[in-house]
Amino acid sequence: MNRFVVVTDSTANLPPELVSEYDIPMIPLTVHWGEETYLDGVSLDAPTFYKWLQERETFPTTSQPSPGAFIEFFLSVAEKYGTTDILGIFISAELSGTLASAIQAKAELPDLHIELIDSRSVSMGLGMQVLTAARAAREGQPLEVAIDRVQHVRDNMHIIFAVDTLEYLHRGGRIGGAARLLGTALNLKPVLHLEDGKVMPLEKVRMRRKSLQRVVEIVKERANGRRLVGVAVIHAQADADAHLMQGWLKELFTPEVMYNTLLTPVVGTHAGPGTIGVAFYVVD
């Protein structure tokens, strides 16, 4: 049986030790800052990015990999791992053109068997889908089984998050249905979620700490007594709040594993400093 290789993009936000353990190839998105261009997580790391975000007057923008970059990426993966079977799981098509570029590249590579999945998610919402596929590959499962498992996780994945301001989502054009919350008073903090791969509003909460508590409350409501299989606290330069939220989640759910990840520069460009949330999925 031809081994398949699981690949993803840099917005998956997977901890480096897991990328190494499961040997997951990643194609980076790009951050543009003035005349300078950086590869997400390669030539620009998250701590440096958030430092610059405070210091620089100009605002960064982002772009997806080109179809040409994807062609090179897929060919290099096939050559390195000696396979023609590749499973690519990428950031929501509602948030980025990354998947569209991958689709164009696939059409140019008829000798490879490339399966593509729209995660309808980002950060560890995407990352946990990638891990699911990588574990299936390690178990020696066929590609079809891996796809089924990923789709199950995707269909049960939630990302609930709070932002300090909607300015960054608005500037980057990723605000979705949350646009109606623009103009919110400074002391009102929007709580948002991903719905069908788009950023959508949930409610407005007064004050920062209450918004964090509300995120955790919504996680509990959606879990509805079911077990959290995967859970990650995701944040943009909000370490203290992330540790606080981790504590609350551990008290409520006692998960076997909980990830704590700093959003990559590309995701941070659109979320903005202070963004914090929870990515999780449940089983009955």
C-alpha cells in the first residue's frame, strides 16, 4: 500500500514538537510589511511579529502561497517521502485563498493523487484535524479512513474567541458577519466564533475578564456534558490570560492534553493583539 503524507499550511499553529514527531510538511503563508516580505513562521516568528506590531507605524498584510509554490511543494513532498498520495488540509477557504491555490496546483499534477480538505477552521482548529490525519497515517490506515476521521473532527470542531478590538479583522477583510459589531464601545468586548469557516458574532460582553469567562461558559454549553477530545487555548500575545483560561478549562473538563499556542504572524495580522480563544471538539 502506498503511504500517504499529510500536509498543511503554517496557519495550523501546530507546536513544533508535534510537527517534528509526526513529520508534517507545511507550506508557509506570507506576511508583507512595507517593502519587506516574510514567510509565516519561517523568516518571521510570532514573538518578533507581535513586538513589531507594537513598534511599527505601518500595518502588515498577508497573502496565500501561489499555485506555483504549491506545485513545488507537492512535488518536493512526493520526492522526499517516495509517494504519490498526499492529503492536504488547509485553512478555511472563507478566510484565505490558500485552498484555491492548492486546487489549481493539483490540476497541474495529474501523476499525483492529491486529496484536499477545507478545514473550515484555522489555528489549532485546523491543527487538530491535521493531527487526526497524521495519526491515521502512522497507524497504517488507508487514505479514505483518514479523510473520514478528519471530516468527523471538522464537523465537531468549535472555535470561540474574544478580541480586544475588531479593527484588525476589519482591516484584513476577515470580519464576516461580525461587521455589525463595529463601533462597539471600548469597554464592550466582542465574543466571536467560526461558523461554516467564517468569523461570526456571538455576543458583546462588558469588560475583558468577563469576555474570557464567557468564552469558557460557551465552551461548556456546547460541550453539553460530552467529553472534550481535543482542546487548545489560542492567543495573540495574551500569555497571562491564556494561563488563566487554561486553569478554568482544566477545572471544568480535566482534559488529557491541552495545547497553548501563540497565533502565527499571518493569523495574528487579522486577529490582533489580545485575541484569545478556545479550539475544541467533542464526542458523544
